Amino acid sequence: MRIVYKGDPDKINDFLAQGISGPFEVFFRGDRDIGRSVEQAVAVHFHYVLPDGRRINLADQGEIGDLSQLELRKVLDFARANNIDKIVFHPPTINVFTTKKEEALRIMSDRLEAEYDPNILFCIENVCLWINQAYTNEPLLVEAQDFIILRRIVQVPLGFVFDVEHFYVSTVMKFFYAELKEDFVRLQNGDVTYDEIRCKFERVLREYVSLGNTKLIGDECSKVIKEAFVLLDPYIEYVHVCGSDYTCYFYNSKGGFPVVGEHLPLGYKGFVEHNAVEDQVEHREWISVLKHKEMDVVLEISAKEGYNFFEQVKKSAEFIESLLDN
């Protein structure tokens, strides 16, 4: 099992300056990054926005889909030129009130098949349900079963990137998902704002945690992870991991992402923006399943107010290595 670090080209230069020599999964923020020299890159994370700022969407059958496919082609050219054999991407999102998921999966599959290169594996990542990704903007691949459906549709090889925290986040969201549906219907009609839905969700989560339900959340997350491994084991190419505290899945002080409890160092217990946080992920669960495989583990830690980023990245790598030795 090999530890891989992740960042855009600027962040990778910072890693190198800190004595972290890779290997790296390079994240392209857009066209401005494609073509930049990147040392020790073993995978490319396909970026999210078109040059004009619109969201990339390979499941769109019109102009946005065509332009998204062109962006994918640019990243493929970069991968070929740099002997990189994996391209990672998040699935697009749809409005589930107006679009059928299977239809969108077929459109995306057609585009992937058109760009297929037998020397480069497309690796799709599970994405979380969350307030900004729900109902009217719902990812095509959230559940393990979603990938199995996609595998039946797509006619080219496809790998899976198992994002541990994304399964945790989705599981927490599902505790309250049904009762939020009517709010998203009202959002479409302009009868409620996104911030009002967010505030409602955060209030409900705080109340749920205050009632002593933390163990219930943890047990459900562990169950989801175990079931996902059963379904996905043959397809997992590598893993994205970080620490995560689902008792603090609240917007950060700037009102954005990542949320306070997301993308923490592994095994971390301390503070983020003056909030007490603690990694709640049962890391032994995924390590016990995968430790004997030749597989990359990509650290998904974010720089946050409260800790030294590079120090915690190094400690997180040591944390994984200590579990591998047990």
C-alpha cells in the first residue's frame, strides 16, 4: 500500500519544498493548470469548471456536455504526454425532479466510451449527498450500487475511487434527507432560500448529536462502509482518505466548504476555527480490507485554521503506516 499526496500544481510545489517528494495525484483547477510541469504525478484529478466558469457535466447532452468532453480530452493528452495511467473524476449532478438518473448515466457513458484510451483508466469517485448536492443538484454516483449500475451501462473499463469520508458524509445526510425533500421542492419555486435549508439542516444535526446519537451515526457509517466494500472490492483502484468529525459537519466561518468537520488529519483531535473536533472515522475498517493489496491511498487533508497543514500531513502518513504494521 502506497501513500499518495494530492494537490494542485502550486500545492505540489509546496509539498516538494517541505520535503514531501510524492507521489502525487494532481488536481487541475482548469485550463490554466493543464500543461504545467508536475513532478511524480501518478494520477490526474479532472477539474470541475469550463473556461467560462460553468460546471463541467459529462452527462449533459448539449453544449455543456460537448465542452466538458473537450476538457476531458485535454487532460487525456496531458496524461499521455506524462505517462500517467489514471484519470479521476467526480460524477456530474442532475435535478432528480426533472432528469432520470439512468438516462444521465448513459449520456456520460457514451462520452467516456468516445474518449477511451486502453492505456489510461477512467476512475470515478463516489460523491457525497449534502446540502449543496441534493435533489435539485444530486450526484449521479453516491451509493455503491450506483457504480454497479454504471458498470452495466458503460462499455469500457472503469475503475472506482473509494472515498471513505464521502460515504460518511452521505450517511449523515440520509438521516435527515427525506424531511428535507419538501424544502428543495420549495427552493425550485423560490419559496425558500438555500441558506434557510442549510440553517435548518445544521440545527437538526446539532439537536440530533446533543441527544446522544453520535454512536448511532458511527454505527451506520461503519455499516455503509462494510457493505460498500462487499459490492465494490473488484473495482477499487485506490482510496481517498482523511479524518472526519460528523458531529461538526457545519459550514466554516467563511460560509463555505470544506465544512468544519471535513478533510481533517487522520487521528486528529484538536481545534478547527476554535471548534473542538475529533476524527470519528474507523480507519482500521478500510485498512483491514485493503492492506494486503497493491493500492494507492490518497490523503485528502485540507489546510485549516487550527493546525500546521504539512506537519499534520506527515503525521497522517505515519498514522496509516502504524495501522498497516498492526
